[in-house]
Amino acid sequence: MERRSWQFMVMLCVAWTIVMFLVLPMFVVVPVSVTDQRFLSFPQETISFRHYVNMVTNEFWRDSILRSFFVSIVSASLATVLGTLCAIACWRLANRTSEFVRLLMLLPIIVPGIVHALAFYRHWITLGLIDTYPGVILTHTIIGLPYVVITVSAALANLDMRLEQAARSLGASTSQTVRWVLVPCVMPGILAGGIFAFITSWDEIVVLLFITSRNIYLLPKAIWDGINENIDPTVAAVATTMILVTFLILFVQMSTRGLRGVKKS
């Protein structure tokens, strides 16, 4: 018991260290976003929201936000559809080939970002997709696929295959079974995967630096330039807004899942 308690305390300390490493930057970014200065600093005399106003009124920031939102929506939608179909197919086949395909879909998570950034750069040059919206959307779709495959596969793991058999025995086609039986049953996993794919596309910067130049200017690249060139406090306002939006999306998703659980019970 003493050994177990000692190991538990060590793991608890490690877990809290990781949590604090991820959370503490927010306690710096939020105050900096309401600074009354023209540079990155804590508020000196008063709290000012002018950098939030600048985020909305400044054409540079406004356009980059809108472009990022468009790319993230399109790529997340494609990743959700393709990832859901892939997960259902792998679940239905349940053989070595499906396991290999599922492992192949996880490569964007397993391989370091700089590695597949170089790979995208090399192939997109050949295909003429460098610094184009189709190239960025396709890249973000591929990066977001693993999250959808993971969440939908987890939802399918608890699904009774007799539901599919019952639908087929009643005359439903394969497409009808997928649409009216499988998809509604795994909808929480699909929504979770879509949210993760959207957040991944919204925050992606490493690959974006390799495959874009001047024609495509998304929000992560604008933040990168804002930090490296002029150190605009609007960067902190944008970061705070992104944190709040991410928390809001996750809260809505968790609330929706909780309401569905209550209705089922």
C-alpha cells in the first residue's frame, strides 16, 4: 500500500506539472490583452480593450481571422466526412487490412510536424498547390483526419453490430444503414472529431509556414508575424479570444453529450 501510494503521489505531481505548464500561460496572456500600452506588457495605469477593438476593425487581423475560419470550416467538414467513412469501414471489415488503414490514418499525429511539413512542401511543389487555398485545405484535412478516426472508432467500439444486421434484414441498403443507423449512433464521436479537426486547423502554424507565402495569410501566420516583427498586443487579444472560443466549443459539445445521456436514461 505504501508503494502504491508513493507511486500515485509521483504520478499526481507529474500530472499537475503538465497541467500547470499548459494552463499558466493563460494567466499571462489575458492580462496582457487588456494592456493600455502599445507593446506587450501588463496594464500600467488602466485596463484597456482597444486591442480587442483593433482585432475587429483592423483589416489585417479581420481578414486573417475570416480566412482562417473559412479554411478551418471547409477542412474540418472534409476531415469529418472522410474520417467517419474510414472509421465505419474499418469497424465493418475488422481485419488486418483495416488495422493497417487505421494505423496509416494516425500517421499525421505520430510523425513530427516538421517532418510532414517538409513532405507536404515537396509534394505540393510538384502538384502546384504551394500558396493556394486548395493546398492549405487539403493539408488541414489530412492533419485533421486522425482525430475523427479516433473519436468515431471509439464510439463504434460500443456499438452493437446487431443493429446493422437488423437494418439490413429489414431491407435497408448499405448507404441507408450508414445514414439512418450507424451515423446517429456515433454522432457524439463525429461531433467531437469535427471539433478537434477544426481546432487543429485553426491553430496549425508549422505546416502553414512551409506551404504558404504571400497569397495565403491565415491567422496563425499573422500571429507569428505579429510576434516576430512589431510585437503588437493585439496578438494577446487574438490569443485570448481563441482560448475563449475553444473553451466555448468544448463546453457546448460536452453539454450536448450530457443532454443526450440524460434523454437516453
